[in-house]
Amino acid sequence: MLMQTHEARLDGLRKELAKRGLDGFVIPISDEHMSEYVGSYAQRLKWLTGFGGSAGSAVVLKDKAAMFTDGRYTVQVRDQVDGKLYDYEDVPTTSPAKWIAENAAQGSRIGYDAWLHGIDWAETASKQFAKKGIELVPVDGNPIDAIWDDRPQPSLNAATPHDEKLAGRSSAEKRAEVADWLKREGYDATVITALDSVAWLLNMRGTDVDSTPVALSYVLAHADGTAELFIAPEKVTPELAQHLGNAVTVRPRDQFLPALASFAGKTVAVDPQHAVAGIFHALESGGAKVVREGDPTVLPKAIKNAAEQQGQRDAQARDGAAVARFLRWLEIETPKGGIDELTAAARLLEFRQAGGVLRDCSFDTISAAGPHAALPHYKVDEDSNIPIPPSSIYLVDSGGQYADGTTDITRTVWVGPGEPTAEMIERNTRVLKGHIQLAMQTFPQGTTGGALDALARMHLWAGGVDFNHGTGHGVGSYLSVHEGPQRIAKPNGPYPGSGTELRAGMILSNEPGYYKAGHYGIRIENLVLVVPAQIESEGDYLAFETLTFVPLDRRLVDKGMLSEAEIGWWNRYHAKVREILAPQLEGEDLAWLTRECAPL
């Protein structure tokens, strides 16, 4: 009998834990690859609690349960998760491990799935619990899977080769680079677990995860340049097998765990940031010497080669035309009333699909009207959907996956009739000034994203306001829209990567914002490419090349607040927008573009 209510599911889990002799269980949003976006088969937290955000976790004890989310989801978690069943806990004020230590009885046995948690979390939590007489126990099979009767199966969609002309390098070259690293470090092999790392290394893509073109698989890369790909046999076409070649041995995915036990006496490098605890346990129990090292594909994947850079420019130009058509449609239709958030998101998708080459969205579109725009990570659904009210701000953050690039753009627009308030214009102009400041900055090689973050905030700080998210994240090349290791964020904030050196070839977002809770929100986002700076300098300097070209809403700008340099940036930017988009538009769309790109 299917468990239809979240109360019934929680009760069912408690009964399953009791059968296993467990007093509690930890449920993260994760899969066996520690992916940001996970397939439907791995949406255990959503099935159990109803929470649909992309970051969070729950703890279930015998007599109480709690949901853990950060400030992005304060409102959403209360809308989606029953407060009678779960306490709401704020991260980083507390954490699942801290809460368990304070709430579980001495002698409790707390279960966790070692194939969904990182090794650092497991070891830290185990030590924290031991002080309180609590034991952390890896489970044999996830107890939620035992009660989730209609759980979807992992995707068996075919994996496909990624065109080497778009990749810019062959898989053989990339594997040789990893092999050279292994030999230099004295390692026999490394485990590649992150799905985008596997995809990049093998020049392979898939459709197993929404928004990210990856295939469920693992790779063992060896010091002799060979590799083993563990993937469901149904996913391997003759075309893929030919693409992989003789140096890559294709093995069924269910042979991955036994393979980890075959490294007795050998040294294996594993990235604790991307590999689950179960991989460490399997290697160690098999007699391998495990060295905790970063994934050797992460940095070369982040530094885009010339082919990937050009592919990104081409994808952005195509995507920009679609977004421009959408913004014109929005300007015409929304003042009439009757357009809601879901309708707008669907229409934007139609404009992107009209080009015939869109592979997927790069994330769920944030289509946010009025007070919803004040939620930086708002996700519209049938329950939350509202009409876009006339005389208001509308924020749309969206992106596309194309074979030649991954896009991510945010535009904040005024929905007429009437004029935006003085406060809205003032706040938007401060956000714009921060965006321009970062876009125009040159900086010496060796500079980190954390060192640049304040540039995007300085004009907001001068007005006594700020925004509570990172300024920029890395972006993949027809891969993950959130890609490490680079990030522009407060150095001491919650976002990893702000201490990573920015290098030529890296792509990041530039997206400062402002959010007035319950009223409106503003964000301006373009993607930028790190390039050598064209200035006279003592030493090597870098700069940002803007990649995203779509008009910004001049109705929300106070020209009097802008410096001559900022006005110059605005006018050069919009001249470039017109240059890139005009050849793709005609008729009224072209007339709208010409009007929006006129000098400020």
C-alpha cells in the first residue's frame, strides 16, 4: 500500500528504523556522487518531507524530527514541510550532527547512508557523537528505499560522445594528463566520482540528471593511462564504445564496489569533497592505502580552452536573442494582467526552444514576481505560483544547456504601467554599479575570488544594504551551471572556493543583488570569462570579458548616480548587445532591441 501522506511516510520510516535496531536516521539531499542536482530516484528527502529545495537535510529520531536549511529556504521550508512533524532548524546556527548530539539519548544508534554522505561529515559526526555516548552506524541499504514503494529507477538513457571539436581536447589527452599526475605523486589510481568530472574526462554526456548533461557512472583512472568506466550496460551504445576506445574498459555499474576491493597494497587518491564515505570504507577494507587528494580533473575542467571559450560565446549569442524576444513579450503582455510566474517561465522556455538546439535548461527557472523576487532561490510551482502584478518588479534567473555552452542570466525588469518607486531605482542602480565595478576590474594574477567580492558590494554597503549570497560561481562547458573550484564570495562566508586563485579561462557569474523581504528583489547577472588584461602593468594582470549580452532595464536606473566611467560601460555594453543580437532579430523584436540599446 502506497504511503500517500508525509505523516504516514515518517511513521513508516520510524518502524523500519526500529526493525533495524536504529534510534534515528539522517537524510540529506544527495546521491552516490554528491551531486548538486540529483535524479528523481535519489529525491529521498523530498519524498519523506515534501521539501523541494536544492540544499537541506532532515533527522528523524524516535520521538522527534527536524529539518535543516539555510537562510535561502527559510520561507520555502515552512511552506512545504509540516511543522507538526518537523522542527525547523537554521544552518549554520546549528547542524544535523549538533542537533543529534543535543537531542538523542545516550546509547542511541543513529543510522546514515555512507553512499550519500562525505567522509569528513561521517568522521566529524562520529567523534561528536562519541562524546555523548551516541553511535553513528552506516546502514546496509537505505531504509527509505525499503518503504518507498513507487520509487523511480535510475535513468537508463543512453550516454553519448561529446564532439571533440567542442571539447577542444581529446579524452586521451585528458586521461594522459591525469596519468602524469598520478605518476608524479606516486599513486596507482584515482577514483573519479563527480558526474561532471567523469563527463569531462571521457568527453561523454548524458541525460540522467535534470539540468546537467551527465550520465550516472564512475571512473577508475590508472597511472598507465587506462581507465575503467562503470556504467549500466544499457547506456552504452556502439557509438559510445567506439568513442571510448580500447584504453577505456567499460564495466557494469554494479561492479564498482567489488572493484574498490581489488586495490590491496596499492595507493589510491580520492577527493573527500566529491567522493562519498562508502568509497573510502570500501577501499580501506580492501587493503588499499587511501590518500585524500583533490579531483585532478577539477582545475583543468574549470580552465576553458579556446574551443570551449568560443562555444560559450556562440551559445550566449543564441541564448541572448531568445531572452531578448522574451523580454519584449513580457513588456507587452504583463501590464495587461493575466500572466503568472509559471506562464512566463514556460514562454521563456519556448523562446529558447524555438532555435532548435536547446538541450535542456541549466537549472529550474527562477520566475519571481513581487515579493517572490525577494527570495534569491525561489522556485515556482503550482502551489506558489502567482500572477505578475502590474506596476511591480519581476525577476527572472534562467539558463540553457547547449552543446557548445551553458548559460545563466538574471534580468530584473519593471512591469508597467506607471513608474518604479525612487527606492527601487536607487537600489537597482547600486546593484548595477557593483556589477559594473566587478566587470571593469583588472587584477594581478594570483588574486582570489574572495579578494574581489567587496567590489560588487561597495555601493550597496555605502547605502547601508547588502545581499546574502555569493557574487559569482563557476560555470561549466555544457556541464554543471555551478562548477568549482572558483567562486566570488565573502572570504569568511559559507561558500567554498572563495580562496581559489582566478585563472585565465575560468568562467564565472557576476550577480550582485538586493532583496527587500516581502516586497521586491533585484539581481543583475551576466557570465564573465577571465582573460589577460590589456593594460600596461608590472607583472601579469587579468580582467573579465563579459559573455552575456541582453539589454538591462533602463527604467530602473538613475543616470545621475552613475559616474562617467559607468555610463561609458553601459553604452559600450549595449552597443555590443545590439551588434550581437540584431542579426538574429527582425521586425518589432529588432525595433525593441534598437530602442533598449540606445545610449543612456
